[in-house]
Amino acid sequence: MAQVWKCAGLRWSSEGPVLVWDGGRRSALPWGKRVGFAVPEGSVRTCVGARGHACPVRAVVPGRSTGARCEECARLDRAHSVAADTIADDPRPYRVYLAWFGPGMVKVGITAVERGSARLLEQGAVCFSWLGTGPLMAARRAEELLRAALQVPDRIPYAAKRAVRSALPESEAERAAEVRELHARAVALAGWPESLHPEPCEVTDHVGAFGLIGAPSAVGDVVELVPGGGVSGALVSAAGPDLHLAVAGRGVVVLDTRLMTGWELVPSAAPDAEGLTGLTFPLREFAQEQESLF
């Protein structure tokens, strides 16, 4: 009987993307590594719980959910999130940032200083710059100021980020231009919180870290994992929670690793062994997805 694994998500280290499994085991993901797994027949996807605690009812969750939490666990997880605006007395210093995901896609956000740039890698930010550093409430005021005065969103739909990733400007200067322009406008705003120290515009580019330089364009993304289905392919690039896999007979497909959590997984055979296909999960082609987004 094949060993069963439960994925705890994708993390970013200084060496690149790493898959984390329940129990603490980690799988480094260098470019070219084969990623292959299947969902056993008869399996169901169960809630991953909240804040390190298991779901008390082991609720079944939908295959297309990127959170893999039932309604109650999702509420508990959200209630203890900085983004939920329910924590006002966090003494840690925070940074406000501007993140760029593609032409016309810049967002403002906040992250704890101790996390460094991990939050930006996790979001799939193509490039970013810090905007200011200070107490949490000052960082939140700055975030709200940019939303109100400059119409800068604090969220961008992930499908939109993914859809433009294969058509990014080739020049690093071009990719940084919108961040630089918006940074200058932001620090000049009246009403900037006094306790928030403005940071100079120093744009960090993640195209190299994500392996996107020279990487082939993806043809589509996995919609959901299903019992009896599987995927096997070579890792060509990664961004945020996404793995870009070269799948035999299909081209490059995007696998959002958030769809893996909550499932029991087993290793799969290589796609060219015994005539097996490299992808039997549902796939959505990007041409159709872009039409619905834009």
C-alpha cells in the first residue's frame, strides 16, 4: 500500500519554494524536479483546521476552495489575522509595501518586519518596494490612506495575477516603473501617519527567484483535485502558491498548491510509464479564463 501524505502548503525559503507536509517534513523544489501525486479513489477533502488546531468535526470541504477550511474554522482563522483588523495591540513593528503583479496591478499591503519579504513571495509579487515602517495601527492608516486618496487596492484577484504572468515586460525597469511612480505619489500625500517612517523606493524584482526568465508560458491551471485523478510534471517555475509544471502531452500547467491541502495524496507514476497521462485533474485553459476576467 502506497504511503499517504498530507500537504500543509508551499513555503518560500532563501533557496526557493518548498512543499511542507503534515508532521514537518519538507520537500525542496529545485527547477526541473518532477512533481507527481494522485488522489486515491474514494478520498474526501477534509478541513485543515485553524491556528494549529484540528477541525473538531473533520468537515468535508469543496475541492475548489483555496482555504480548505470549513465555515467555522475559516471564521476563527480570520479573526486572528492581522488583515482582519481585529488586533490593535500588536507591539511588533510593521512595514507597508507596494506590490506589482503585472501592468495596472499594484496593491498596498502590510507585513510584520520580522517576516522580511516572505509575504511578497507568498503572494506572487513580481516586484515590490517598502513604503514605510512603524506601529501596526499607523501602517493600517497608511494603507487606508492609499486606498482612499490614490484608489490603490489592498487585494487583487489571484486569477488575474496568474493570467498575466506569462506576458510580463522583459525589462526590470519597465516592471518597476509603476511601483516607483506610485511610491512618489504616496509619500507626498497629506495625512501620512507621523509615527510611520517613510522608506526610500528600492524595488526588489522576483522574476529571477520565481524562475520566470525564459520559462515557457502556461496553457492553463488546475481547477481542483478529484479522487482518482493525478498530475506528474517537471517544475519549470513557481510564483506565490503556484507551481508551473511541464506535463507530457499538455504543455505547462499551473498547480495552485492551496488546492492540495486537506487531501490525502499518494506518489504517482511518471507520465510516460505504462502509457499514463501526466494530468487527469480538471484543467481550465487561460484563453477562456482571460475572457472572463477582462
